[in-house]
Amino acid sequence: MRNYILKRLFLTIPTLLGITFITFVIIHIAPGEPQAIRGAEELRAGAQITRESIEKWRKLHDLDKPLNVQYWRWLKRLFPYHPEKVETEDHWLKRFRPDFGTSFKDGRSVTQKIRERVPVTLTLNIITIFLVYMIAVPLGIHSATRQGHLSDKVITFILFVLYSLPGFWIAHMLITYVSGGDYLNLFPLAGLQSATIDQMSWYEVFFDRVWHLALPVLVLTYPALARLSRYARVGMLEVVRQDYIRTARAKGLPEKVVIMKHALRNSMITIITVIGALLPALLGGSVIVEQIFSIPGLGRLGFEAVLNRDFPQIMATATVGAVLTLVGILISDLLYGLVDPRISYEAASPWRSFLGMCRKAYCEFKARPLHTTLTTVAGAALITLLCTYHLLPIGAVIATLLLEALLIPYLFSRYLKKSFIKIIIGGVAVPVAIGYLFYMLYNIEKPVMGMSPFTFAFVLLGVVFFLFIALFVFKGLSVNFNIVTRQFKRNRLAVASLFLIIFLIVIAVTAPLLANDRPIVMKYEGHIYFPTFRTHESIAALDFAKLKHDVGTDNWALWPPVRYGPSETDLDDFLQSPSKKHLLGTDDLGRDILSRIIHGSRVSLAVGFIAVGIYVVIGVVMGSLAGYYRGGTDILISRLIEIQICFPSFFLILTLIALLPPSIFNIMIVIGITGWPGIARLIRGEFLKQREHEYVAAAKALGTPNRTIIFSHVLPNAVAPVLVAATFGIAAAILVESALSYLGFGVPPPTASWGSILASSREYVSLAWWMVWPPGIAIFITIISYNFVGEALRDAIDPRLKT
Amino acid sequence: MQVTRILYGTVALIVLLIVISTIMAKREVAQRPYDWLFLSLTEPETLNPVLMTDVSAWTVNFLVMEPMVMRNRYTFEYEPALAESWDISDDRLEFTFHLRKGVKWHDGGEFTSNDVAYTYLKLAKDEAVRATGRPEWANCESFEIIDKYTVRFRWKTKYFRAFGMCAEMMIIPRKAFGNAKGEDFNQHEMGRGCVGTGPYKMVKWETGKRMVLQRNDNYWKKEKPFFEEVHFIMVSEPSAALEMFKKGEIDVCGVSDMAWTKLTNSRSFKKKFIKYAYPTFAYSYITWNNKRAFFKDKRVRHAMTHLVDRRKFIETIMFGMAEVVTGPFYPTSPAYNHDIQPYEYDPERAKELLDEAGWIDRDGDGIRENEDGVIFEFEFLVRNSPTSQKIATILQEELRRVGIVMKQRSLEWAIFLKYLYERNFDATTLGEKLGVDVGLHGMWHSSGAEYDVSANFANFVNKEVDRLIDESRAEFDEQKRYAILREAHRIIHEEQPFTFLMSGKNKVLINKRLVNVRYSAEGTLVEEWRAVPWDKIDYSQPSLREE
């Protein structure tokens, strides 16, 4: 045990270095410089600034040095030894006090600023985590033991409803209706304590705290409830079907003992995995809560630092956040062993694993020097190439993506059949293809194959995604599809939801035919035109807005049901309530809301699908390899997971989005490449559990290749929580997109997405209900449908349910 | 079952706690002393008067710090503050200030010319200090201490703003700063609340929560301010601030155009609060990069202006709370040329102008091209603000109808600035905030057209305007200077390098318990404000004030 903890602590060092280095590189190569912002403020104050003064300032802060030098200096300041600065009577430890430097923005010590805010953030998050567990776990177990009963369904439904309500929206509602001046005046609006807290007795202070924390904690807690109770339910359902539970029941033990004593501990594995991921998620998610409730926490500090390019502050926030998260992960790993005695801590000593890894890498190199060198060089060359072209800002993302893409083929090359072609495909072709896809997406301007670039990309990415999924589902999983379909069909709600999703997809694909400012088919002066599909030269100058009311005699036109384009503004008709003309009213620029919602479905559905597609694929591969092989592979992948997970996910997304040029694809990709650790950890946890089962040993004894064991035998048994996670993931991606829109980093205007419509309506909560509810309901219905489908799919795919 | 019991237990406990806390909570605003003032504030970065850049820091420091000479907030005339009197030499290069005797800093030290010297050194000389507006001080030739209560500045060249810069710098205490230099100065704890000479002194600043100021009973002026304490509550969310105002937790609250016109009209609201609007020193514009092929031609720029329906903009985006501007000043400025009529919204005229300039749809695809077949397609930089996004979206639609393709490129502020500085854009929209002393040099002088850290975003080059600007900078007679600027206004309007949009209003809501509250674009004088006890509030006073 002690060895294990020591080992883990030792392993945090490379993780921390990795995190800080990646953060450092990202913020420095991203466009936007701190002095430019300051300069702009001075310019606006009427001053003139000179190039020299900017250069001088850059020099003062080492910004003119190469990146590695800057990073080294940062590290040196972080671990200083300055005996001369400290008085002799001070504690000797103070000589090693880390120094994060001073903030560019206000010249204060960054350490000081962080110290002010850590207690606030910890209070908020620890209370939230505690509450989430106290409520969600019993709820999950309750509904697991009553699977299919009315109470299960009601709980599920309520949790899904809660989950699908965007936090910022609820927070605004609470501010207006529960603590505002016009309606109920129950709670405070800002801050975490009253002004008179100095004069209060201890119990008054306590209740004052409760009073202030109630709303922020509520807004942080309710979305997490659904997720966690789902995990608790899934975990319990798995366990309840085990033989030893049947044995316990057969023995005549009371149900209470069976569940609480025998099943509970074993069902906790998934839930405990999540605790590690919950803290960073909350840290990131609290940006919005802190903003709305005026709470001085770490999230807002970090967010503002990113906006201001306050490098020392960003670095410090990232480091502190990472340390907090690593502690969370360590705790969850320790709890792992507590609940499942089968998991041993002494899996492998790090040193020996490291040696083993080196040896294997060396063997690999010796066996196929050409392939390994080629793979590495090609990957590196590609990154360099992309970075040197005008793709520098995108380079950051691609670099991350490629690192991951390179790692997968490398790992694969060890376990898959070792053929030259596969390595070439894996190591070179895939990154090149991905890179090329990026390149195209950024450079396409003309319509491709008659489709707009957006539609084209939508289709292309969709195809890639489905190919991946098909590959895994049909080939690897070897699930009997007839049975799955039969099982699935039994759940009528899920079938209905599936149809609803298909319906939404159809709407998304045919959006231009449903809502457009020009006719689908029209006869104009003797000719027939299809203005929606292509530009006809002879009617190019036609004013369709005029034709809307009068096409003239001899002409006719077949209009879409909604005769307004998604970004067609009409300043005479702004903020109109629903009428015959505009079925769902108009927004603050006179755009038809129904049309925007129809077109917005494209973005919102695509975000969910593609982002989750990307991260499920990465996560499943990484997680199964780590969980199955353990040892060196596990250590390597776990480090990667930790590095990735330690960036509070929403915060990382926000940072990357803020640094990248705004585009819907960046949002999808960033959500995609930041989401995988959750899946990977889930799968890893499941694999750790599954590989101890007899059937794995049996398969091994039969001489089944590892690949078959992983993908055909273990994965189907381990994939259940992933499916739940993926459906929630799709829903989450849609919500993340709306949260980004709220902070101003969503889909760039004038493109419509449900999130952006909802976010732009926040000013009008009490003024224009038609701007608030339709996008909200659209999001809500979609998320609910995904959840029902995922839920049913989980039941259907579970091999032990086969009948 | 046990599980359910845990659940019920937890939920019951939480509900109980919340209910008790809600009952116990002290939210009776009326229990507060009525001579305390509560204001909302967005967190300032630093309060160090030399380093501060944000409006919040100015708001606070106006109460704590003082300059030697300051402008009256309402008449904009210079009035003595820490200096009793001042002399300006005939050549307008030398300014001598005679300091007030016996003024005490909040920490008890005496205010002398040493403090002025220290302030000057930090503002103008100390290289490691990131002082605001440093480069403008480059033309200040010398500073000398004549005696304990007299100081003299000398400038190299005539500059109309020079006197203001010397007179209005916030004086900082040398002793309290411990004569700090360079980085030590930047990081000095005075940044968390400076020792000043003003009517209020800093008591505490709890980051992200509140800031408390207390009346300075040793203030040198005879009339002391009314409020014993001023509390600034940090609120990051505007809608929360509005709700706090409605609950009476803060006494004054700035609001958006939308909230002003739509959300504050109920009878109960009007009974308790005053809505007060006053003009600002700001205006907004669309800038066309005059270097780009599309906007080189004056006719195209005129066409663009004809396509911008400014009155509709004001109606929809600003909810009617703004007026159209035609030139680079705010309408209340004496430099603003009121003889100029704005170009009207006129798409037909715009089409004619575009045809004239050679942008005609030559291949029938609905998009205009020039002779070489270059398509009229440009990028509009949008920064991350709802207003600029709205402007861009409306413009995009408008241009599409006349056959011009406009693409929006929305960027976060830091990256937006990078593009702006590199002049790497076709067009964008921005706002400009001016002071009492308006000038044109930064935005309109051709010396800034090439220079990538200047504010001449349009790359505007015009010999006549250059001449007028140079003339105006050395002209000290206000009336003459304004006449020159009005002429420049005319030429700039004629050239239309920008499409000038509108000048909005500042809107504040005031609790009726306060009396004698007045604002101007330059701010307010909190020292003049008064309050009446809770039971003596005059609810009959008019609830709408507009200036």
C-alpha cells in the first residue's frame, strides 16, 4: 500500500511536467499577445504607444526568448532555493516556496491570487461532490433494484429532464424568479457571505454560508446527478446478475443484506472511477456559475487570465487545477482497491515496467527499423509541415491529435499482425488523411459536389464516423445483431426515441428545403428554376424577398414550408411574438426563429455525433489496451489519461476555443480530443475487472490471440458503461456547445445552433418567451431521446440478457 | 430500504438547512445605516494610480486620490485641488504649480512637492513601471522642484494636452510607497488600495467580494462628504446587479439599453427608483480598411454608408437610446460639426455608386465584379460582443441584397487586436471613447497609417486633415481649435473612411433615497450626494431624468 502511494506520487511528476509543458506551449503559440491587450487599452485612453516600448516589455518578461528557455526559467522559478531572501527564524521550508511569478495584468503575486481563491473553489466543489454522491448513488441503486418499475422510470425521467436543462439558463431563471427583486426574494444574488459576517456568532456564520451556497451548489449539482446515478444503476445491475448474488439470495439472506452488503461494494467500481473525473469537470463547469453568482473562484480567474493572455496566471491556474485533480484521481484509485479486493496495487513496479517498455520499444526498432523510423519521421514531418504553413493556429490542435493518432498505431503495431502495410496505414496514412481533411475544411470555399462546404464536411465526417463505428460494432464486437434488434424493439419508448432522432437527422439534412428564403422550384418567365439547389445565372439578380408575396402571373413557385432563411434579418419585424407570419416569432434582429431552429439542428446534431464519435473511438482503444495489458502499457496510457483529465475539460475546451479561430469544426474536434479520458478510464476499469474472470483465462488457454480476446470477448462485456457514457456524451456535447455560446465562444455568427439561439435569448428571459423556449425544448427533446436510446441499447447489447 | 433512507435523510437535511438559513438570513436592507452608500463594481485589476487602466479603478480612485488640478465633473473647467494655483508661461511650455499647504495623507504624512516628483518619475521615467500613457510623456523636457510647495514642468513642444497631463495626474505618496522602484513598484501593496488625500480612505478590499471606503475626517476641504462609508459590491453579472438594485442592496446601477427601455417600466419600479440617462463621450463606427482594393474608392465607401440604415440600427440594437453621428466626435462636443447631415439609407443610390465605381455584376451570378473579374467579397472582423455581431449580421444581409458577399470572421478580443494592429482586415466595427479634450491625431493622422501600433485603423491618409491636425495640436485657444476640428470633421465626413454609426447614452438607475445625484460623461461627484432616512423618502419625485 505504502509502496503504491509512493509509486503514484512519483508518477505524478512526469504528469505534472507534461501538463505544464503542454499548457505552456499552447498558450505561447496561440495568437494574441498580452502586451497587445494592454496596448489597446492605452490606445483607447488616447495614448500613443511605440514599437520600442512593446519590445522593451517583451524583453523584460523573457517573451523574446525561445520557448524551451522560457519554460526552463518558469520551472526554475517554481522550484527555487533562495536562502538569502528568508529570515533565519523562518521555517526552512519557506526557502522552497514556489514562485509562479507576477501577473501581467495587475502586477500582483500569482501565488497570492490563487491562495485567495482556492478555498472558495474547494468549498463549492467538495460540497457539490458530497451532495451528488449522497443523492445520486442511493437513487441509482434504488432504481436498479426496481428495474422497470414505475419509480425507476419516474426517477430516470426526472433526472434526464434535469440533465437536459442548460446550467446558465437555470441560473438566470433562479436569479430572476427566486432571488430577484420582482418575484420571490429568498436567496442572495452575489457572493458567498454577508457583509456583516464579522459580527455573527458561529451558528449564524454557518447558516449564512448555507444561505449563500444554496443556489450555486444547486446549479452545480443537478446536472451531475443524472450522470452519476446512471453509473450507479448500471454498476448495480451488472452485479445483481452475478452468480454470487443469486447464491446469496438462494441462501435466504434478506434482500437488504444482499444489496447493501454483497452487491453494493462490487457495484461501486464505475462510480469510483468517475470521482476522479468529477473534480476537473466541476472546476471547469464552475466558470459559468462563478460568473453568474459573482463568486471569486479559480474557474473565473483562469478564464479571465486566458482572455487577457496573462501567461503566469494561466500557468499557475493550470498547475493548481492539475494538482487538485491528481489528488482526486489518487483517492479514487485507492478507493478502487478498498471496494474490490481482487485489484492488487502491486501490479508492476514502475522501474521494471519502464525497463520493459524500453526493451520492447528497442526490440520493435530492431525488428523493423525502417517502419518505426518511417512512422516517427513521417509524423514529425507532417506536424512541422502543417505548422510552417498558414495553419499555425490549427497546428496546436493537430499536434495534439497527431500525437494521439501516432500512439494508437504504435500500440497497435505491437498487438495487431505486424505487417508493413498496416504500419504504414496506421502511422502515416491516417494522420495524413486527418491532416488533409483539416486542410480541406479550412480552404474549401467553392461548393463541392453541389454541396456547400459545410454540408460536405458534415457528410464526410459523418461517413468517417460511421465507418469507424461500423468497424468496431460489426467486426470487432461480433454481437449477434438479430438478438440486439429484438431486445431493442421491446422497449417502445426507445424505438420512438430512435425514430425521433432519425426524424431530427432528416430535418437537419433537408433543412434548406424546409426553411429557406427562396423557392424550391419556380417557373419564372417561361423557364423552370431550382434556386435552392444551384445558382441560375439568369435569375441571379432576382429579389426573392419581393417574390415572396407576389410571383406575378404566369409564374409559379413552390416554396418551402417556412419562407425565411436562417439569417434573413428584417428590422421592421424584430422581437415579434409568434404569429401566422412567423410561427415561432422573431428574434432581436427580426430573424425567423423556426427557420433558425431548423437550420440550427444541423450544427447541434453534428456536434454531438462527431465529437462523441471521435472520443469514443480513441477512448475505447486506449482504455482496453491499458486495462488488458496493464504493466507498462497501462502506466503509459494512464499518464496520458491523467495529463488529459487534469485539464478541467470544459476549461480546456474553452481555452482551446478561445485560442483557435472560431469554427464549428474546432468545437467538435476540441470536444472530441478532450473527451476520451473519461471513456478510457471507464473501459480500463471494466477491463481490470473482466480480465480476472474465468472466461478470459479459458480463452487464453485455448490460445486465442489477444486481439480477439480484447475485442470479441472482453469488450462486449465491458462496453455497457461506454454506451451510457456516449449517449450522455452526445447530450453533453450539445450542452457544451450552448455553454460555449453563452460565453461567446460558440458557433460563429450568423450560423444558427440551438445553443446560440438559447444563449442569445438570455437577455430576454422575461421579455420574449418565444426566444427562450423553442431552442430549449429542441435541446431537451434531443437529449432525452439520445438517453432513452442509449439506455435501451445498453440493455440490448448486454450479453447476459440474451434470451 | 436502507438506501432510500439515506436518500430521504440527505434530502431532508439539506432542505432543513436551507429553510433555516433562509429564515435566519438578514436581508433587511432598511436596517443598514442610511449614511452608508452601496455601489456595484466590476473588479478592478489594480488600484495603483500609475498602473490602472480600467474604469472601475478610476471610479474608486476618484474618491481616494486627488490630482493637483482637476476638471469640474459637470462644467469641465479646471479647478484647484492639491495645487492652490498654477501659472502657465506665455510660450505654453512651462507649467508651475503652487501646492496647497497642510494637506495630510491618510496615513498622517504631509503632502509636499516630493510626492509630485515621485509621481512624475513613476509615470514618465521609471522604465520598469508599466505606466499608462507613458509615450506621451516623451515630450516632457524637465521637471524641477522649486521648493517644498512649488513644482515646475517644462515641455519640448507645444501640445494642447500637456497641461492636462501634468495637472490631472493622480498624486501618489512617496513615503507610503517606500520610494519603491521598478518591479517593486509594480507589485507594491498600494495597488490593493492606495493611501491618498481624497475625501475617502481605503479600509479593505476583499477580492471578488467587496471594497469598503471610509470618510476621511481630516480632509482638507471644509465640506466633508455625507456618506460615512462607501461599499463597492463586486458583481460580475449585469442581470444580478439589476436584481440587487431592485432589492435595494445597491443604490445605483448601470443598465443596458434593453433593460432601460423594456424591463424597468413597472409602476412599482417607477415608484421606488429614478431612471437617469445622460450623454457619453463615446461613439461607434464601422471602419473600412482604405488600403484594401474594395475600399480605396471613395464612391464605394459612400455606397457602404448608404447601405447602413443607422436609424433602424438605433431602433433595434440600441432600443432607441442613441443618436446618429457623422464624424469623429461625440455630438455634445464643441468640435462636432452640426451643419453636416448624415448620408441617408438609400440602397438605390448605393447601387448607382457601386456601378459607377466599376463594381457591376458582369457574369450574372448575382455578385458584383470589377473589370478584372475580381469578385466583391470581403471579410468583416467581428469581435466577441453582441452589439458588433448584430451590426455585422444586419450588414451582411443588406450587402447580400445588392450583390456583395460579406463574410463574418468572429474573433476573441486578444486575436481581434492582433488582426487590427497588423491591419489584416477589410472592415470591422468598434467604438471609441473620448475625453473632454478631443483630438484627432491618433486615429486620423497619416503618420499612423503605416505604423502598426497606431489607432489609424482605416489607414486614412489626407494631406489637408494632417495639416489641420498639426495646427489644432499647437492651438491653445479653445474656440479656434474647435473651429479647426469642425473643418476636419467636414473633410472626414466627405471622405467617409469610416461609416460613423451612433453615440449612445449612459443609463443609471438610482434609488430614491439618494438626493442630489448628478452624472456627466466624465463621471460624478459622490461627495455631493446626500441620502434621506428610510422613512422620509420622497416617492413623489419624477422617476425619469434625461439629459
